[in-house]
Amino acid sequence: MRKIISLFCILSMSLYLSAQPQFGERPRLVVGIVVDQMRWDYLSRYYEKFTEGGFRRLINDGYSCDNCIINYVPTITAIGHASAYTGTTPAFHGICGNNFYIDGQKVYCTADSTVNTVGAAGTRGKHSPRNMLSTTIGDQLRLHTDFRSKVVGVSYKDRAAILPAGHSANAAFWLDPTSLRFVTSTYYMDELPEYVRRVNAAIATHKEAQKAGERIGYYPLCGTLTTDMAIAALQGENLGRGDATDMLCVSFSQTDVIGHEWGTRGDNTDEVYLELDRDIARLLNALDQQVGEGNYLLFLTADHAAAHNWRFMRENKIPGGPLYMDSLKTTLNEYVKAKVGGTSPVVADIMDYRIFLNRKAVSQQGLDIHQVKAALVDCLLTMPGIVTAVDFEQARTSAVPQLLLDRILMGYHPRRSGDVIFIPEPQHYSWRDTLSPTHTTHGEWNPYDSHIPLLFFGWNVTHGATSREVHINDIAPTVCQMLHIQQPNACSGQPITEISR
């Protein structure tokens, strides 16, 4: 009997070891999918309505990190895409919002005046990843393979195609809503590949797309066109068929556009996620056909989630409310003038619950910058809907709960993040009366904005789930660990050992 048990143990161990990847063994392709503004609870909310081949396949055959948290503020699109792929946060990768300030000048995260549009007229292609300070998974993969690996990014949004793909990407394509054409920039190439031209030609004859026009992002069809472009890139670049591991980065943006307009509940949101489910199934089928089931490693996550509409919450007796940013700016400038002095406004901008001072105006009026910031904090603390406010430079000594302090510091870059940050009360968020009455947004630390899905699927991923807290910046080191390549050069996350083993 002992011999039989010993033989069984030896056989079991040998089978286990044979199933483990050999050191240096890699999948043929890595696929990263970001669903813009997807809440974690949408996985369960729509599970029964999902098809077998889309989200259900990822959940039922993959590994789910059910407690993936964004560990910085603000929770914004550009930051989320950069953080997932760099393995770090704004404190190190420098993408501090969709818009932020560099040396006193407001910049869009991927704007680059030194490059030109490829694929259409106009300026919608004048973008690159140059404002991002760190490398991505794709950059590290290309470095490791002496640039034999191909890396391609695809999205409706420029920032969602560019930032994930990284600095050394072979290509990034995004949809210009004016021309309804996928474009790129001279940062990557001087003319569109034939496969992109074919996609654009098909869009030009697509009646529904042409009818939607510049509002294409408000339709689930936008995700279908993104999937068409992703599959075209997969096939046109022969991804997963070379002698080195390739990477495809896909981001679906229509979920964010529709979510902002119609909120987290209702027919529009239901429709976009069910249509996305079918598009993901179609993408998975294309991956199976080209690369082979089990030969590609895929992860799916979100750049941020979303709050329920504050009116919807109030109707159901749950606290919530609007924060009027335009009037807040006026109030803050008047308060500083009364408290500290000066004759002209010193608040240059309010973005993502951060105050950006006009430091030149502060200096020219002979004002003490520390007194100005202290006055801003004092004023913010008196305002309804705001729970606390912090001078970034004084954050470490402020009476802020550690959880908030950590997220504030991880989201702070001293030359790009502004001067003062304030934290709204739960379910309170920026608002204008010109917005749709069902509108919602994101940007806060609360679970409704920071709790996101994270699914791993495919190559060497066993079915399972964990409720252990992991973070958005743990994605990149996990993938790099599985690939046996170096982590991105500013990586601050940790490999998720349940996946990377």
C-alpha cells in the first residue's frame, strides 16, 4: 500500500511539474483589454445575460481578482490606462489626468505638437506617449526581445490607444470622429497600413456609422468598430505568429461616453455592455483562430468605475449631490482675496478635484504661496459636499486618514498635479446644470469609482478567484513575471502570486 501511495505521489508531482511552464517559456501573444468606466459589479449584474463566448468565458475559464482597487486619486481615464500598463501611479509615470499642467502650461496627456496626423486631415493625430515618464509592459517586452516583439494599441480614444502601447510601440490607432477614420501619428509611421485603410473604407460605407457621425462614441457600434480594428491589426501585423511574443492593447471607450451621458442604470447602459459582450466573444474567436486557444495570455480590466447618478440616489433616499466647479472657482478666488490680499484671481484651474494655482499671479501680487494654499484649504473645509482638503506639500502632516493619504500621495506628481486637493463626500461629484439629468462621472477614491474588474485568461491561467485586495498597478508586474521579463522601469506594484506563481 505504501508503495502504491508513493507511486501515486510521484506521478501526481510529475504531472504537476509537467504542467508548469518552463523558465523563459512565453505565450505567443499578450492581449490587454481595458473597458472604460466599467464597475466591478457589472460582471455579476449582467452575468445571466452575457453570452457563453464573451465575459462568461473569461469568468468561467479564467481567474478573477474580485477586489481590484485603484490605489490613487483622481481616478481618471488617462491615469488608469497608464497605471495598468506601467505598473505604477501618477507619482512616477507622470500622467496626472486627461489634462494637467507642466511648467504652468495646460497640456492634454498625449498632445504632441512635433508630430502630424496620419490617415486624415486635421489635428486629431497630433499625439504621442512623450508626456509619460515610464515604460510599459510592451516597452519591456520589446526591450527583452531586442525589439523583435510587435506591440499595437487600438481604441476610440487617442489616449487609450497610445498610453497602453508605450513609447516603443510599433503602432497605435484611434478613431477620428470628424472623419470617421482610424488615424495615427508620424510618431509611429508616415502612412497607414493597408489593413487600416480597408477598415476605414468599410466604415465609409457603413450606414449606421455614417448616420452616427461625430457622435459615434454614443453608440455601442463604436465598440464594434474598435473590435474590427483590433482584429484587423491582429491579422495585418501577424501578431502571435512570429518568433517573439507580441502584444495587442485594446480599449473600449463607448462604455465611458454612454455612461457619462446616461449613468450606470437604464437601457442605454444595458445595451452597451451586452453588445460589448458580443464584441469580446468575436475578438476571442479571432484570437483562437489566429494564435490558438491557450497560446495567448489575456487580461481585462477598467481604467476607473463610476458613481450612480446623484438624482437617482436621492430618489431612493440615499445621500448624494452636485458640486458646482464653476462657482467654486469664483468662491475660492474671492476668499483668497479677502483673507490674504491681492487684486487678481490666483486660482488658474480646478480639474479632477485639484486646485491649480497661477503661481505667476501669486508672485506678481507679492502673496505668500503657503498662505494662499492655507486659505484655499480653509475655504474648502467650510463647503457642503466636501469632506476634507489638503495642501499637497503638507499632506504627510495633515489629519487625513491613512487610506486617503496613501492615495493622495500615490496620485501626486510635484510638477504636474497642482497645489491643493479636496475630497468630496460620498456620492457627491462635479456637476453643471447643462449636463444630462442622468449624467454621472468618476474621479474619487470611493469604491464606486475605484473598484474595478480584473480577469486573467488563457495561457497558464487556471480557473479561480480571489477576494484579496490587489491594485491596478499590480497588473503589469504580474504579466511581466509570467513572461519572465523585467518590470516597467517605475513599477511600484507587486505580482499577483495567485496568477504569476
